[in-house]
Amino acid sequence: MIAAREQLPKLTPEEYFAWEEQQEVKHEYFDGEVFAMTGGVPNHSRIAVKLTTLIDTHLDDGGCQVFNSDARIKVENANKFVYPDLSVSCDERDRGAEKFISYPCLIIEVLSPSTEAYDRGNKFELYRRSSTLQEYALVSADKTAIDLYRKDDLNRWQAIYYRDGDIVELKSIDLTFPVERIYRGIEKNSDS
């Protein structure tokens, strides 16, 4: 998805929630400023659907909830609300949440050329504030590549890179799958 800053006066979170209900597109919120989230490319959408379906089926009837890009996350200890492509919360405090969730254990972003630097940099910096987040995955939309960041026992983030032939392991939700499963039928760059 692509973010574009809206030219509005600064809003409180409550004003933002009320204002956004009237908008046709989603907006992320950063300390009073809002940024429109415009649509992505077909590969982005298809990969997000494949991941959401795979994870939701895996977690079916469990204690965890799977959310798509329509679910807002409040960044812990910050006045920021964002829309990841996919998130999972196994925390009871998120059950019945109406406006946003706050305690994800897994967040996945499908990369777009226009947002890759943001997803890898500033957005990941925001997500690392979460005490409950265990894994953050960045999934390429144009080549077989998943970069997974996992918090270790000392709260340090370790990087794991999955490419063709690899088995992806999401420890936060006890799921393993061949990386190719996400990319079946996806048009990729010839250099992937």
C-alpha cells in the first residue's frame, strides 16, 4: 500500500476515529497527522489473501485471532495507529476490540516498491515497541523472498531469510510451510 499525507489540522485519536469512519480509504495516524493508504498491486493482494487464508485455517478454533489489512493496530506507548497487511493476536485483551487491537504476536507486511523502505525502517521501529510482538515478516510481492524478524529470549531481533526451497517457520503461531506455497500462481520478476 502507498501512504500519502493528508493536509488536515492535527487530530486527536477520537477525532481521527470519527473522521476516518467517513472516508473512502483507510488512513494511518501518527501523532495527530493522518496518511491515506491507497491500494496495492494484484500480486500484493493475492499474497496477502494466501497468507491470511493459510494462517486463519491453521489457527481455526484456537485462542488466536487473525486480522487482515482492515484491522488497525495501536502502537504500544505511542500515539500512532497503523494498518499492517496481516496481524495475529493471541492476547485476551484484544478480544472484542472495536476500534483497534494492541497486542499482536505476529505482523506481516507484503512489500510494495513505494513502501518497502518504510516497512523495513520506521514502521518496524514502531512495531518493535510492542511487548507482545514476537515476529515481523516482510514478504516480497515480486520474487520468492520472506524476511522474518524474530525476538529472541533476550528481546533482540534476529533476521531469518527464506528463499526458494526453504521451509518458513512462524514460531509465534506454531506454523511451518514451504515458501513456495505463498507464491503459487504469482507473477514474479525474471531475476527472482
